[in-house]
Amino acid sequence: MADKETAVHTGSESVDATPYTEGVTFARPPGWKYKGFKFPFCKEIWYASPKAQLLMVSFVCFLCPGLYNALGGLGGGGQLNSNVQANASTATYAVFAVVGFFSGSFANKLGIKITLSVGGFGYSLYSASFLSYNHTQNEGFVIFAGALLGFCAGLLWTAQGAIMMAYPLEQSKGRYISSFWVIFNFGGVIGALIVLAQNLHNTTGTVTDGTYAAFIVLMFIGAIIALTLVNADDVIREDGSKVIVMKEPTWQSEFVGLWECIRLAPWVVLLFPMFFASNIFYTYQQNGVNAAHFNLRARSLNSLLYWLAQILGALVFGGLLDISSVRRSVRAKGALVALFILTFAIWGGGYAFEKDQPPREVTSQKGYEALKIDFTDRGYIGPAFLYIFYGFYDACWQTSIYWWMGALSNSGRRTANMAGFYKGIQSAGAAVFWALDGNGVSYRALYGASFGISAFSILVAAPVIWLYIKDTTDLEEDLKFSDETLEDVAPTAILNEKRAALAGDV
């Protein structure tokens, strides 16, 4: 099969004509970070390459937020009283909302690996707080751990977003995003398997100490792995180009950069409703469906199936978003239409389930645990498939948003700020919905709000997708958001052509 050629766009016609042949690498600086290795069925890879760095951050997220998702997917954090986890999640997302909005500045100033490692620490402490609660019933410690997790998660997810959106070449972003989502959600899968195995015969409704201990250790390992990453300015792409960052970032320049991100592209605020909606449905799905209507071992199985469906959703949407025979602008619009259709199809099925379920006042009673659905019951299959489709839908939503943001910019600095906006506003939405759940709002109301806001936010985002996502991103436009020059970051082929042209003029 012939190598594909991709035009590298920098804003000038002479440069547009210079192709990059996929799979062909250029000379790299000396040193262990740039020493190439070849593996069977794999192209050359070096430690400071986008592929290696994405793989590393994927494993960090596999061990930290991936296992956190497995814990949350049980409903109630594995506790019989789901209000404890709801209140902790409210604290998590309230702090996350504030920190996330400014965390792009932290990532740009402190560097990717420090930001990611500090972020990973909070997940381990959060799991430890539930282990403590099993013995002390100290809800205050759980809420404190939730708040600290909000600070840490804001840093981790911003660093992760910058890597996933800014490091890959344009034609590979869908595959990079889906690859990350697959590895990350395997954390949820493995975590769910651990929980299912340890609680298969557990009828108490509360997760065992051994489960929490396993999560604490694995999450801490994830935080340590983050320290082995390289920072963005060391990364060299396959075509010889580098990630756009600030050469000399200061706290002032990075906080000013937040404002510049909005000033230079004010239309990005139309994506904010989708950012807000992107985590609100977890509250209803995890506590209003899984915890409310299934017993512990059925919840554990549902959680496993949910994260497996996330992997499938990421593979499907990530692959479709990188189809090279279809123009990028057309793919962006197709993803929006597909997401809108999925919203009504899956949440419509959710209504068929929700309208026949008993209210919160009934399902929250201790005696109701014995009446909840078990996976051996005849009525299990239908609701289980609904929960699987909820997982598939979430992966499609997240993959699309990351890909759209990555299509708007290739700048590491700008994408870090956009990731911060995304995670901050996302967390504000989650904080609101976890607070509603903690205050006893009906599951029917949580369902309606989740469905309505999701559908509305897609319509609000449509003008950005239709008008501002082009077939390629202008390099010179991205450089306006940095103190770097074309010589600092452009692909090797473009620089060689420019130097040859200058030599010919002499």
C-alpha cells in the first residue's frame, strides 16, 4: 500500500505544496529521548515522540481516573449509602470547576509531567477515604478527600488534554484520542473486574476493604509513572515538527493567555454548553439507574459492561473521525449529526425504562436492597443493554469534543487552556448535578435535565462545528498564541525548503 501524503498548512501557498509522507521520519537530536526503536507491526517510535508520550499518559489515566470511574460506576462509591459519595462528588466537581478553568496556566508554567503527577496523587487519597469510612463512618474525611481530588483532577485532565490534542499530527488525532480512551477505560474495566470478583457473593451492599486497598496502591503507582514523562518542549513529531509552547512562560503570561484564548476566538463560548453537559449524565446513570435499581453484584457487572462499551464507542468514533478520504470539515459535521441522533435514540430508550421505576423514596430504603435487580433475574437483560448504550454514548460524546477542540488548534499552549475550560465547565455541571442528587432530587428530574441539556447543547455548538473547523489548521495562526517562531516548530521539510529558497536568492 502506498504511503499517504498530507499537505502541511502554514498559511502560504508555497508551503502548502510541500507534502509530508506518513511513516517517514526525519533526523532527530542526539540523546536517549530520541533514540528510535522498532517493534513488530509498529512504526519507529522514540521516547519523546507523541506515540510514546500518549501511551504513558494513557497508563497514568488508566490507573488514576480509570479506576476512579470503576469505583464511581458502582453507584455510591461502593457504599450502601450513596449520599456520602454524592456529597464527596459535589465537593470534587465544585473545586474542579474553579481549578480546571485556570489549570491550563499551571500546566503551561509547571510543565506536563509535574502537573500530571500532582494530579494523580488525589485519586489515591480519595480511595483511602472510603476505606476509612468503612471503619469510622467519618463523612467529613471523604468530603475533604473529594475536594482535594477536585484540585488534583483539574491539573491531571488539563495536562492529559494538552497531550492528546496538541501532540499528534492533524491526520492522526482521531486515532490518538480513541487509543487514549481505550487504554483509559480499561482502567474502568479492570477495576470493575476486581470489584466483581471480590463481591460476587457479597450481599451487604458495601465494597470490601481489599477492593479499596487495591485501588489505593494502583492509583499511587499511576502518580509515580507520570514523573517519567517528558515536557512538551522536548517532543518531536514524526515529520520533525515540535509542539507550540511558550519559550519563557511566566505566571502573568499564562493567566493573560487565558483571556487571549477567548479574545482571539470568542465563538468558542458556544461550545461551553456541551462542556457543561459532558459529565452531568453520570449522576443519573450511576446513582439513578445502577445504584437505585441493581444489587451490588449486578452493579459490578453493569459497571464492567459500561466501560467496555466506552472502549467500543471510542474505537468507532475515533476511527470514523480520521477517515482520510473525507474532508475534515465534513467529518466534523457528520460527528455532530450522529451525536444528535444518538442522543434522542439512547435517551429515548432511557425514558422507556425510567417511567416504570419506583421513585427515590422507595429505592433508598434499606429493605429495598433485597428487591433490586440481580443479573440472574429474567428482567435484567433489557436494563443492562440500556446501561451499555449509556457507556457507548458517553465515549462518543467525549471523543467528539476532544477531536473538535484538536481540530481548532495544534498549539500546546492553546489546547491546554481549552482543555482547562472544558474540564472546568464540565466539572461545574457535574457539581450541580451531584448536589441535586445529594439533596434528594427525584431520579425522573435528573433524567429529564440530563437529556434536555445534552440535546440543547449540541444545537448551540453547531455554528462552531459548521463555520470554524477547516480542512487544516493554520500554523501561523497558532503561532500568534505563543512567543515561538516558524523556525522553532515547523516540520523539517518546510524548513529545508525555506532554507533552500533563501540560499537560491543569495
